[in-house]
Amino acid sequence: MQTRSSGESMMKSPIFLLITMAAAVLNATPAATQSYPSKPVRIITANSDVFVRALADELQKRWAQPAIIENRSGGGMNIAGRACADAPNDGYTICILPNETLTLNQFTYKSIPFDPAKDFEPITNAFINTQVLVVSAALNVSSLDELAALSKAKPGTLSYSALAIPMQITMENWKEKTGADLISVPSRGGGDIVTGILTGTTPVAIVGLPNFIAHIRSGTVKALAVDSDTRSPLFPDVPTLNELGFPNLAPVYFGFVAPAGTPKPIIEKLHEEISRIGNEPSFRQKRLIDIGIQPVFDTPEQFVRYLEEQRANAARLVRDSGFQAR
């Protein structure tokens, strides 16, 4: 009768086999990451097409692999969220998603087809799209106080447009605190809002600053406030909402994430590549700062904390505004 040595028994034990498998995975990871990407990478976007195309061009130069953009707009930004959550977590699908998808929609919809806290691996918060509260110059108001006073003097006659739910909630929160009397009018997009302001049919709006840079400079539109943490370098005389006592709890940001379970080394490599491009001075100036967008490009860990803060802020803002989930 043959007996196994203690060494042979240990080598066949389940614990030993698990340790061996784990070591093999760890040893293989650096090599796999070093060769990544070895095939085309898909980039799902909800609504940041121009920026993504510029970034994708730079990624292709670095990777010598195609970066294929897949636009999944619509559905309140939930279509892109679901497509990202359902994608393979092998590192060959990354996504740039807005605040609606990542932190707000879970509070403004009765249900959404993904879990924003569990279905994504944060890579980096790319930028914050500065929103501006503007009025037609024909209103002859120069501040939020004057706008509130005018609306009270002409109840039920002034209207405003907001491109997205976060900005509508911000406006309704401002109305609640000041007693301003403005009627919300739905819009079909940034172009529709610009037309409403210029024709005077909807003389007040809160929308992305890039839509109104030229009109503010020409004087046909008056900027009353921006929602960024600091004043825009393009319009340093325009105060922030926070300065005026109305802190912005739902900034419009766009962050890169990957499907949950994407290997950490790949997440780190993606962060390194994306942030390096985003922080390159000429790219940063031309693609972001010059058009009124605030660059961020934080670390995955910082983005995780930011998302947690924004979910808490969004829950409070929606609750306080009285917004009813759809």
C-alpha cells in the first residue's frame, strides 16, 4: 500500500489549489494589462459627443487601436446607463455618462434598469458642464433679485426653459426660496432654448454655458449666474449661484465608468490615459476651458467619493423641491 507524502497531500488540497490559481491570475494580470488594448475599444456615450470624438482620436493615436463611439442618447440618459451596465467587463467597453445616469435618475424615476451604485466601476470624472442662468436683454434685469422682483410684479407671465431635470430642479428650488413666479416651459434641446431667448417667447433659461457664449458677448443675452464652484474664466463678472446663496446640489458632470467587475489594473490604465489627454494643456484649453467647460479628471478613488456625495445631494434636492418621480 502506497502512502502520499505530506507535500503531495498539500499540493492536492483545495486551499493549495485556490492559492495557486490566485497566484496565476495575479502573475498574468501585469502582462494582460501591458498588452491592453489588443483590439478595438467601444466608448458608450449618452450626450457628450463632441468631446468624446476628440478624446477618442487621441486614444487611437496612443493605443494604435480604434476607439469606436456608440451614441446611446435618449430615455432620460437611462438607455446609455443600461447599455453600459449590460456590457462585458473585459475592459473593451468604457462609458462616459452624465450626472442624470450616475446620481440623479434613481430619485427622479420610479425605476431605472440598472443600479448606479453597483453596476459601474468609476474611472474619472472628466468635466463639469457649467450651466448659466440667462435672460433676454429685453427684460432689462441685471441680477437674480431683479428677475424675482419682475416675475412677482407680472405673475404668470414670465416663462423659463431648462434643458435637463437637474436644472429644472435648481430653478424650482430658487423659486421656492425667493417666491419668484416663473412658468416652466418644456424644450426640445439647446437650439430650441436659444431661439426662445432671442425671440423673447421664453425669456429666461438655465442651460449649458457653451450655448450662449456668443450671445452673452454680443449683449443680446444677459448672464445672471453660473452654477460652477468658481466663476467662469470666460465671464469673471458673472457670480456663481453659491455666491448668491443658492448652492448647486446637482452639477452637470460627465464621468468615465466601466461595467462592474472590470479588472482594477485596466481601470487604472484607462484613468492614466484619459487624464493624461485631458490634462494636456492645448487639449484642455481648446476642448474644455474655451467653450465654458470645467475640467476635472480626478482619480478613481476621488470619483467614488464624489459620486457618493452627489447621490446624497440629489436625494435631498429632489425631496426638497417636491419633484415627483416619473
